[in-house]
Amino acid sequence: MKQSITFDDFLKVDIRVGTIIEVNDFPKARKPAYQLRIDFGDLGIKKSSAQITDLYTKEDLLNKQVSAIVNFKPRQIANFMSECLVLGVYNKNNEVVLLEASAPIKNGEQIS
């Protein structure tokens, strides 16, 4: 288990729902990854590098709703600027399983 945080610490993390609108291969990444463009509604479109190639094809991901942290500082990964962190869980095979809502949600809605 990680170190305990306060509720105020949790409130600093901005987790939103968005829809993947574009998926591209990312051959320059050190580990297999995709370059994603995600529509977060009023927050706009953000880019993300995601190491989710084990369980998801580009076709699987297109138009899929995902949860992401949108208030991290942008991070350069190879020649790509990642602006958000798509959330997932590692399964027993060390593959990332995306976190997703059980019903459609408006893009940009905040997870609380």
C-alpha cells in the first residue's frame, strides 16, 4: 500500500471521462504504445501516450470512453507531448486493462 494522503490531496487530482477520437501507432516509444487524441468536451482535446497495445487494437480504442487524469503537467515521450494519463489496472499477465464507465457519460465529466 502507498503512503496515506488527505482528502485535500485527492481533490487536487482532476480525473475526467473522455472519448478517444484518434489512435496512432507510436514506433518511437521505448515500450509498445499508442498515441491517442481524446475529446474531453469543454476541456478540449488532449493527447496521451498509452502502453495499452497488449489488449487493445486501434479499432477497439476508437470511440471508446476512458478515464484520465487531465491536470498533470505535459510530459515529453520521445517526439510526442503527452497531456493526460489514461487510467488502467495491470492484470495478472502485466497487461493494462482500461478503467471505463458502465454507461455512457458526457465527455469532460469529472470523476469524484
